[in-house]
Amino acid sequence: MSKPKFYLTTAIAYTSRKPHIGNTYDIVLADMIARYKRMTGHDVYFLTGSDEHGQKIEEYAKAEGITPQEYVDRVSSQIRAVWDSMNVTYDQFIRTTDENHEKTVQKIFKKLYDQGDIYKGEYVGKYCVPCESFFTASQLKEGKCPDCGREVIDANEEAYFLRLSKYSDRLMAYYEENPGFFQPESRRSEMINNFLKPGLEDLCVSRTSFTWGIPVTFDQRHVVYVWLDALSNYITALGYDPDGSAPAYDHYWPADLHVIGKDIVRFHTIYWPIILMALGEPLPKQVLGHPWMLFGEDKMSKSRGNVLYADELAARFGTDAVRYYLLSEIPFAQDGSITHESFIAKYNTDLANTLGNLVNRSIAMTNKYFGGHAARPATLEGPDQDLLDTAAKTLADYRRLMEIYRNAEALDILIALARRCNKYIDETAPWVLAKEEASLPRLNAVLYHLLECIRVLGVLLRPFLPATADSIFAQLRTAEELTTLESAETGFGATPAFDVGTPTPLFARIDAEKVLAEMQKEQQEQAAAQKAEETPEGIAFLPEVTIDDFARVDLRVAEITDCEPIKKAKKLLKLTLNDGTGVPRTVCSGIAPWYAPDDLKGKRIVLVSNLKPARLCGVESCGMILAADDGDDVRVLFVDGVAPGSKVR
């Protein structure tokens, strides 16, 4: 009997910069789904890749003095390296500069043009370069890009357009006939109310203002605009061709699931289905528009200096630790958050203290008391039944949650089962049972139940933490046939007996204070090494700002009334300020290597008073003080003699 197919894709990563940890959630989430689907007997094909054309790429390459192809070759390699560092099991990594993709996109463009779905016109409106998106004036938010909030530019150029309006009613009908098309469901109302009901405007699908793109075969002044190019990867990767497709396309298409970020739902649920309708091809079955991973409360961006990279975290804490945080911290329909402090806290609480401690001490006790052997008991007593009931409920809930991509909730119940096992150890007190010969059968039963729960946890954790699951099975010396989902679901006690190996810690507890101090030092060193672009004179400058930008920064004089070190950070001082309002203000400043607290008390400084508060090593910092930094030395700007609250202009 043939396996049911499951074709799964991620959004292809844009080759502007190395992807940060928020971008990495896409691939890790998709890998979890792919691994789970393989566990449930599906024939999975998992596609990812890189999106490599566009104006932004051309500009970045020009700034570096290299060709766009050289630029995307480098960044695409970085993307793939980050994906591989997350232990993901994709079947294909497509690049939109692949020759077969480019040729097929040209054929798609020509087919749509020949049948009248693409026509030549002129675009006049607004354009966001970072998002590669066109907008009308009414679509802007406060005059800026509605997606990223950045400035837009005026655009006026000849272009080809795709007739979206022609397919609007048909698309609405598809939504109604396929209620599960959107995940989460809230994305559906967003698309209908914000785009379909107001009326779809035809989509610009070519550009003439830059050259880094796929040439339009019958009009060489034009290159194919990024979204028609990028979205088509989902079918070109399988060998789709308007002149006759490959067997892989016939087998796997339509896609069962597109895994994408919530910011590109419009492209995947409006533009992409209409492109497929125009081509006469089946539409994807489902689109999962997942939330974002924020840094604290902010969206990650290099300009804000709050970017974390998954491969760097994995090098320090381990791949499975990063996978765990990503998959457990982002709820199904709400943004998640990451800071170094929250990452370490979750690692210690869930992975080291709960899961790791359970596995380590259960196997260690089995070795200590029975030479590594524990046999299946004939009877249950005490809290045994409650433990087994918890395990059975966990299995049932796990299946239900995984089928609807509720990964954070699924991980919650797995960690809850591990906690229940730790409580079971406290309830049964194996170390007490070991003291009496008559209690040894009971001790054997307790250890068997623990080991069997750990085996089940290993099975269920496999899509999330594959290396950890393999380590659990190795320490339990579990036979391959007992590592399957089917073996876990046949009933508790599938293992006749355990002969365990040597316990090996899964997750070593992290010294938070020590590691945070090390990471802060590394960040400061990296910041010094990666300053703004150098001028010929060797002085670093940031990009230009307008007078309006500068006017939004509120600079005030404040007096330092108290100053003390922060225990968790060697470089931070906690300053208490009088800013003229009558309400003391707390600011954290990384000036401890250059100033003693007593040297600062009574001094008056310049304060950025309207900086968004941030929590640093457990202290809420409400502002920032100004200082000069030449890379080696830091000097605070003192303005003694000026009254607190005075505005600096």
C-alpha cells in the first residue's frame, strides 16, 4: 500500500542578509512538521531555498563592489549553513538563480501574457525597497510602508501587470469551499476585509528600473518582478513546465502546506492562488502564516542592534536547545519573544532541571540498584495508575495538537509529563525502597514505569529535539522498533524489559550570570568591530537622518543622584537620575569599566529621555546617557552647572 504524500514548503529566504533567529523559525517549524508526518507514515517532500533577485540585491552588491551573482552566492551559502545548523531534513534547497527555475519562470510569464492575463501598462505609485512591494497612497500607514513601517519612494515606470481582478470572485469561492485553507483562521478575515472586499488592483509583475532579475523573453527591457519569480519556486522545484511537467510534479502537487511568516500571507493566499488559477493548476491545500519571534517586545532588525542568530546560539547551547526555544515559545497565533535571559531561564527550567534531570537520575538509579536492568511488572499500585493515565492522555493530546500544528502546546504537555515523572519519583522514593530487600520488586516496578515514560517521551520529542531523542534511545538501549509512534500508541508497557546504558547528561545546567557576562562582552567586541561603514578618513558614520528624525529624540539634562553596580553584569551601572520631573528615573549604562559609582554621584549628564524602556539583567532601564567612544576609551558627556530638566537642542 502506497504512503499518502505530503508536500511541505517554507518561504524561501531572501538573500539580502544572513537570516536571524526570527527568520529561522520558518525552517525549524517546517522541519518539525516534516518529521512528524514521516512518523505518521507519510511520503514527505520538504522544500526550502533562497530568493535571489530584486532591486535590494542589486544595490547591496553595488555597494560592495561585486556582482549580484557573487553577492547571492555568498548569502545563499550562509542561509543553507544556518538551516543545516538546525538539523533540518529538507529534500531540496532551491535557488531562484537556478537555470531550470529561471527558464520555467520565463515560460510562465509568456504563457500568462499570451492568454491575456498579463498586459503592459505604467505603474505610478509608492514602492518599498526592503519589502519589494508596491502600494497605493491609500494603502500606506502614516505615509509609510504598511508592512515594515519604512519610508517608501515614488515609482513611475513602464511595467507588465497580472489581472488579479479577473480572478477575485473565483478566489473568494475557493476560500468558502476550503475553510481550512488559512491557518490560523484569523488570517482569512484579514485578506478578505483588507484586500478582496475593497477590490483587488492588478499586480505589477515586471520592472525596468533595475536589471538583476529574470529577463522577460519578449521584452528585454523588463525583468520579472520578484513575487511572480519567487512564488513559482514551489512548482518549478518539482519540475513544472507549461509545456509538460515532470512526474514529481504530478505526484506531489498541490502542496499540502506552505509554511510562511504572517507578513507574507497576502502573497501566498491572494497572488499565488491567482497565478495558479491563471495557469490552470490546482491550488495549495493550506497556508500556515505563523507569528514572529520578537526580541523582547521589538521586531528584530540590524538597525536596532537586537539581532540574534540561530547558528551562534546553537554553537554555545546546542542545536536542540535552540529548536526547543523556537518551537515552545511562539504560540499558534501570537508573537513569541526571545532575550538571552529568557533563553537561559527556559533552558535551565525545562531542559536541564525537568527533562535532563529525569532521564539522568532514572537511568542512574537503574544502574545503581539493579545493574541497569528493569523488567515489566505484573501489577500496579500507589501512584502508578495516575502516572500511566497521564502518559496515555499525553499521547492522545499530542496527536490532536500535532495534526493542527499547535507545536508550543504539544511541547507543553510533554514537559508536563516529564514533571509528572519527577513528582512520581518523589512520591515513590526509590532510595527508601532500596533499603529493604522486600521492597525491591516495588523498586523495579517504579524504575520500569519511569523508563517506559522516558521512552515514550523520546518518541514524542523526536520531531522537536531529534538529537535528544536519539540520545535517550541510546541510553535506554531501545530497539529500533520501540522508537516508533506506533510502538508508543500500542499501549504503555510495550517494552518487556530495559537494560540501560551509562547515563549521559542531556542538558548541562547553565550558570546564567557567568554566561550572560561572557555574551555581553562578545557583543560589545562585535559591535566595535562592525561599526558603520568607514569613510576614506577612517571615521565611522551612520546613515543620514532628517531634522524630523532628530527632533523625535528628547535630550534632557539629568543629575546622577545615586549609582551602584549591577550584580549580574560586570559592565553595567545602575544610575538613579533627577531629570527635573520630580520622579526618580533608573537608567542602566555600560560604563562600569571606566567609572566608579562614587565618581558619578552628583554629576549632570545628557539623557535620552524618550527611549523605549528595556529590561537589562533584571533592571528596567528608562533611557540612555550620552558618552563618547573611540573604541578603546569611553567618556561620559558631563554638563555640570546646567539645571536638571533643561532641554538639549
